[in-house]
Amino acid sequence: MEQLIGEISKVIYRNAENGWTVLEVTDEAGSATTAVGTLPLCTTGERIELSGTYVEHKTYGRQFRAESFITLAPASLGALEGYLASGLIKGVGAATAKLIVAHFGMETLKVLEQEPKRLMELPGIGSVKYKKIAESFFEQRAERDVMMALTSYGLTVRQAFKLYELYGTGSLIRVNENPYSLIEDVEGIGFKTADKIAAAMGIEHSSTQRLRAGLRYMLLNARQEGHTYMPEAPLINLGSQMLGVDEDTVGYELSQMRFEGSLVGAIADGEEAVYLPALYYMEKECAKRLLALSTCEQKLCLDIHETLLRLEQELEIELAPKQREAVTTALSEGVMVITGGPGTGKTTILQFILHILMRHGLDFCLCAPTGRAAKRMTEATGFEASTIHRLLEYGGEGQLRFFRNEENPLNYNMVIVDEMSMVDLPLFYALLLALPKNTRLILVGDADQLPPVGAGTVLSDIIKSGAFSVSRLNDIFRQADRSGIAKNAQRINSGKMPKPEQLSDFVFIPCQNAELALLEVLAICEGKSKSAPASNPLHEIQVLSPTRKGQLGVNALNMRLQEALNPKAPDKAEFEFNETLFREGDKVMQIKNNYRMDWMRIKSGGVPELGSGVYNGDLGTIFKLDKQNEMLDVLFDDERMATYPFNNLEELELAYCISIHKSQGSEFPIVVLPLFSGPPMLLTRNLLYTAVTRARAQVVIVGKWACVYQMVENKRMRKRYSSLYLRLDELAPEYLVKKSCK
């Protein structure tokens, strides 16, 4: 690492929430350098030693990116004055700072630390003011001391700042009690960092505390990767490697944790499996509640066949046998799954079900895991849909929670969930808790899409269990979908190469290298290509990439597309946050659920509607950027305006290009898919299938046909350890007896 030593001449910017700071540091030769990093306590007038690297910023030129720092005593009276007058110490402004330094000189800090009462030697400083100054000085020093102590343990300044935000002056106590608690307390701290701190504190390499923390960390990490459990043998083997102890020692500690109940052991796929207790309980409870719902066999409509015939005549739609069977089953069974790709008639089935429910005066609700998926559901069916979180009234002043639960259940005859492939185990568990036993549940989704980001494979497990009626739709019904997109999606899903046609809805543009592919993507998005005509390219075209890195990855494409579609201009305000440049007019995406974010729905000619909740995957445009007040307005879906303080910008990222994973649950008029090369673990068949099925009107693949071939051939899916289907298998016989006895 390189060092930068000098005096802080100016604090250009500081984010009070995350400590991100931009400083101007002047060295002994009088040369000024811009330094950036998480430096929450650095202030004007201090001498400082920064460790980090010099970087060349595309907009602001040469900068020093700081990873850590130590403060040095101010080297001059002027620096002392600047430090005291920086606003860090309450009750000390420029005039008071000048007065104090003039009286005490270079002994000023010593006086403040050891003899603060001497401040009363100065005119205008009495007992009240001196105490206020002293308290503020010691409070600031205490915070600095804690931060410095935390960084001395090996935490980065950013990690130390996050911990201090949580525990304040109690941070050191928390670390000393159990350094491994940092893994779950502070985002970005893994086992290695916590283990290094523990070693510095003298915790033994083979201590029970260390071994148990390591095993729990591995299961928490597995949960982050989508698993609900880990097989015991690999867990012991990997645990032995990570912890640097023999397998017998790890196995013994694991058996003790299972005996005490801090972990759960069970049989899964014929082998011993280890669970975090919460996930094991969720799987068992989900199985129990699903099977209980399935015992409800009273038909919601006694004249289903006659009603269907009348509806077909009224709607001028003739249902195929599979569709008619699906509608009949949905109105007869307690739990049902409807699965199929694009154009296979899922929406038509739902429309018939909903019309029948309305005719019989039955209550129902529609929901989906994301805001965009809920909006698509509303547009497709003509009935209002909400996110699952909104349906379950997620929120609260303190700790967020679902207000709809066993004690306060939902009251509907039928609940229909769309995009079930995206629903993870914890969210599905929360939904089932809120459903009384007489509620019908219909789960709709495409089982061949990517699994959820969170833990579990709920939809696949429910289908795999065979415990419930499943309507599998394979035929393409809508005439508009008899062309390229739906047919090629089916071909890809069955392991066959797609058949592109120029000037059709499924186009392939060959490129010899990645740079040419990039230029072609830019031309399409700028509306300069005949291959993908769009009246409003910015809103109609969405670029999807399988990777985040590389020339055709999400990060690089966003920078190039921003330059091309929304270039720098005098009338466009812009602001850089954590290496992302946000500019008025930019296309952005919300990347985490924020249930407390307020928004205003803009209605033409009506009273604006107020609401809250912005969700992972919501797309919008930066409407206004106010640097003076550190606020940024985003217009989502051309109707909801949400205001972000600059300290919330970590929830946004540029969205000219998004990852295929992030596109789940969304649909776009035109999808542009750059495919040139990448690691086999990413370039898989179901990833390509998911990307193609995001398009409503056209898919344009740009790059190498060999890459498309590689993805179609690569049916390898990373195995997920999920056992909901096993819990269903265990309990199903008991509920089948209950059904037969009715």
C-alpha cells in the first residue's frame, strides 16, 4: 500500500450515514491531493497518515483511495485552529478556536485532554460553556478511540464504522465478548476477518467457540447461496479445511451442537444433513400447512362445466382441454400448481378462474414476489395484484415484521401467487402462516426458470413431491406467440438450438469480437439498428447480461450506455456515490426491498396518491438531482415518485443493463442479450431460457453463436440442497388419510 501524509485542508463531502468522505489533503510541500474513503472522523486541520492507493478517476482525475488512516498531532497553530473550528466540537466556532489557540498555543490539545477547566481563563468562557466544550471534545475522542481500537483488530474503517453505528461505545465490549458475533452483526465481515480478530485476542485455534462459530458460518453462507441444509460429510470435510483442524474434532463439535439443539440433524436424500434450526422448522411447517390446505375439497363452484361454457362464449375464447382441466381443478382442490413457459395459457386460465370467483361472490387476492411481477399480473389479468410483502402488511416502527400472521390471518376464499419460481422458503413460510385452513392456494410459475435468490426451491419441491395437483402447460396457445420467442424458448428448454430469423421477433447478430458486439449493442440502444426498431429505445429496450464483469458485463455496459444515451450536459446535475456516477435522466434500478420508502403517485388531473414501499427490481428514471439538499428523485414506472437522500443511494444502481438474475419477474418489449464468452458455471441453459422469456415483442442476441450453443448444451444447474419435498413426503400419508375419511 502507498501512504499519503499531510494536513486536511478541506472536507469536500461527507455522508453522515456511511462515513464516505472526500478530503483535500495538503502535504508538506504544499501539494493538494483529493482523498476518498470511509473516513468518518477526519476533520479540517488534522494531520493524517492515509494508507491506500492512487487511482485515476474518469471524471475527477487523480485521487488517493484510502483504506485506513491514523491521525497525527497538528503541526501548526493554523492547523490547530482549523481543527477546533471544524464543527466537530460543540460550542467552538472560528472566533473561539482562534481565542483558545492564541492563549494555549501548541499545548491546546493537552489542555483540553488534561485540564479542560483552564478554558475558563479565557474571556467569554464560563463554567457552562467550558463543560459543553469538554464534554463534546471527550465524546468525539471516545468515538475516535473506539474506532481506532476496532481498526487495530484488523477491521477496515468502513466495518468499524458500521459496528460503531450498531453498538456505539459498547462496540469494544461486544467484540471482546465474542468476536465471531461480528459475522452476523456487520455486513461484509466473514469468518476470516472475525477469526483474525479472535486470534489477536488470544482465542485458541481449537477452542469450542471458534469451531462452533466456523460451522455456523458455513451454514449461514450456504443459506446465502440458496441452500436450506448441508450434507454432514461435506460440511465436516470443508469445515476441517477452513478451520485447520482434523475431521474428528469438527465432527465431535458438530454432534455436540446437534445434541444441544443449536443445529438440527435429519436425513435428506438418503444421507445425514445439517440445518440451521430456523430453516428446518420452516420446511416442516410449510409442509404441514400446505397439506392442511390441500384437505379442503369443497367445490367453490358446483356448476363449473356450465359456467365455463358460458364464459367461453362471452369472452370469445375456447379453452384447450388442459386449460379447462386446470380451471376445474383450481376450483375443486385446496392447493394447485400451474406451470409452463411463455404463451402456454397461464394468464387465460387465471382470467377464467377470477371471472368465476367474481360471479359467485367469492373473495380472492393476487400477489407476486416483486413489484414488477405484481404489476405484470395486474396488466395481464385486469385485476389488482400486490407484492407478497404488501399483502402480508410488512413494516413496523422498530423491527420490521409481517402484521398478517396466525393471529391476524388473511380472509380470502382463494390466494393466487404468480412467479412462484422466485419465492424463497422464508417468504413462503410467512405467507402460509397467514392463510386459514379454508383458503384455496394456487401457485403459478415457470419451474424451468432460475431458482430464487434466497434459500430453497419451493416451487420445484412442491412439484417434485407429487402431493398436489399440477397443471403442466406445454402447448403455445396465443397466436402472437407462435413465432420466435415462445417457440425458441421451448427449443432452448428442451436442449435444442433456437432458430433466429432476421427482421423477426428472434434475431441473432454475429460479431467477431467483444468490441464489435459492444458497438452493436450501443447502436441498437441508440435506435440506429434496423434489427430492433423502437420508437422509444430507452424505455422499450432492456439489455441483459449473464455476467457483471468484462467488456460485455453489467458494469462496463452501464458506463458505456450511460455515455451514449444520457451524456454529460450543463443542464443535467450529477453526483458520484461509491464509484457510480448518477445523472439526471439515468435509468436506475432499486436493488433491495425498502418497505419504508415513501412515494407519491402522480395522477393526471387528480389528487396525488401517497404510498410506501420500493422493491428489489423496480425500474425508474432519475427525475431530479439536488446536490445542495443531497436529495435525488426517482420516477418509477412513469407514475411513482420516490425521494432518496444521498445516504440511501447504495440502494440504487444504473439499469441500462441489468443481470439476467435481476430480470426475473420482469417483462420488457425488447431484450438485447450480448453473448460472447464467460465461465461455464454462469453460461447455462436455464439462464438463457430465463433471459429469452423476459421479452414480450423481440429478442436480439448479439455476439457468438458458439456461446449460444454452449449455453443450450450446458444443462448443468448448481445443485441446491433443499428438502421441502422430503418433509411433504413424510407427512403426506397422514393427510391423505384425513382426506379419505371426509
